[in-house]
Amino acid sequence: MENTLKGQTAIITGASSGIGTGVAKALAAAGATVVINYPVESSKPDAEAVLTDIINAGGTGMTAQCDVSKEDQVIRMFADTVAQYGTVDILINNAGLQRDAKFDEMTLDQWNLVINVNLTGQFLCAREAIREFLRRGPRPDVSLATGKIICMSSVHELIPWGGHVNYATSKGGIKMLMQSLAQEYGDRKIRVNSICPGAIQTPINRAAWETPQALNSLMSLIPYNRIGQPQDIGNLAVFLSSDLSDYITGASIFIDGGMTVFEGFATGG
Ligand code: NAD
């Protein structure tokens, strides 16, 4: 899909590691100019390393520090991107984190942090993206859609997750955020969809794959019998950002090696 996204600018939140990095590299390889967002000074070297890889591979872009849960920082990141590249065409609402605890032991800080980053962060970035899409209007020479938003949700917008109630609640919220935006802005040619990954090998879930025993146990949940890679998500993000998916909006696309067909029921449950 080389050059599928040529002439378009994409902001990828939380792109200094994991899935965000995989998506940024895939979009850049498809011709998009990419903005590699990272949250704090300490993640700047990782963000710059991602950008260097992209430039060495023939891509273009810049890094942008912004905590997606902070309104002023999100507004500034979009303004800087528009100043640099003229507009934003694609938002990948990817930044997210976990603060796991048994529910009766969960602190308000653990709850608030996960909701603020995973859900409010997606609200703030989507709002700035939609404001920019409406300001700029259609560019039919570049894309059939006036703008595209991809929300990084999870299989946990469908599968309840004890011990991670704050995280599962944030992903359930993203489902309604995404669908309501697709409904509200479809007539303005803005497409909004979610990617719902299963287990992808990144720092967020290291405990689930770093020992052979953990990986083996994880495989009992995955019919396709492998852990996903950031590139798998990058491939889907390119498709959902491109005109190949122009009739898809308001959809949650599960990319999980079959986790949501509930393998435990294969032998009768
Ligand atoms: P990761 O920890 O490697 O990446 C998360 C990224 O978010 C990091 O780069 C981090 O710096 C960034 N981030 C955290 N707080 C931020 C903030 N306030 N502002 C901006 N950026 C911030 O983990 P990942 O697996 O790559 O996760 C990316 C997304 O994918 C998350 O939304 C996560 O919930 C989702 N997801 C991951 C999996 C998986 O199996 N890895 C499965 C389903 C969904």
C-alpha cells in the first residue's frame, strides 16, 4: 500500500513505543507525514529514535511532546502540526496505560489516571481533529473522506476484565465515543473507527509474554496460536486510514488472532 496516504498528515498519540510505533512506521511507509507524540521528556529519546528509523526508511515527520490528558497541551500539539504541515488528515488515538488493582483496593488516583489518559485523552484529541477537519474542509484530491479518526480500543470493549475495571471501563467508553462521533459527523465525511487489539507484544503486557510459561498460558486464549505484533496493527491502521476503507465508519474491528471467538468453548465449554 505504498503511497496510499501520500500528501496526508497523521498524528499518532503514544508513538514512542509499542503499537503506536508500529502504526507510525506503517503509516509513514504508506506515504503519510507522521507526528510522533510522546508524553514526557523521558520518552523523547525513544520518540526521536522512531522518527530517525522513519526518516532512514524514506519517510517524513516530527516528534511532539504532549500529555493527551491535558487540554492545553493537546490544543498546542494540533496547532503546531497545522503550523508545520498545513493540516491534519488522520488521528490515531492510541495513547493508553493500565493501573491494575482488585476493585475493592483500587484507589481514586488509579481510576482517574486510566480514565483521564485512555478516555478523556481520546476525547480531547478527537475534538481537536474534528475542529481541524471542519475548518479545512474536503480535499478530494487527497482523500475521499475529509478526515479519519482511529481509536485504539481493545478486546476489552467486549470482554469484561476483572482486576482491570478502570481499563475495561475506559475501552467500553471509547466504543460509545467512536460510534457517537461516527454518527454525528458522518455527513461531514469524517470517518471514525476503532481498532480492538487482542494480545500484542508490547511493554504494556510484558508479564503476559516474557516467560515461556506465561506465553504458553496466553496461547490458551488465542486460537491462531501466536501473539500479535505492532506491525499487525499498523497494517490495519493503514487500511482504515486509506480510501480502501471509505465505506467503513462506526466500526470496531477486532484484530486478535481469534481471541473473541472464545477458544475455551471449542470443546463444549
Ligand atoms: P505501550 O505501553 O507500549 O504504549 C502506550 C503508549 O502510550 C506509550 O508510548 C506511552 O508513552 C503513551 N502514553 C501514556 N500516557 C500518555 C499520555 N498521558 N499522553 C501521551 N502518551 C501517553 O503499550 P501498547 O500496547 O503499545 O498500547 C497502545 C494502545 O493499545 C493502548 O491504548 C492500549 O490500551 C492498546 N491496546 C494494547 C494491547 C496490547 O496487547 N498491547 C491490547 C489492546 C489494546
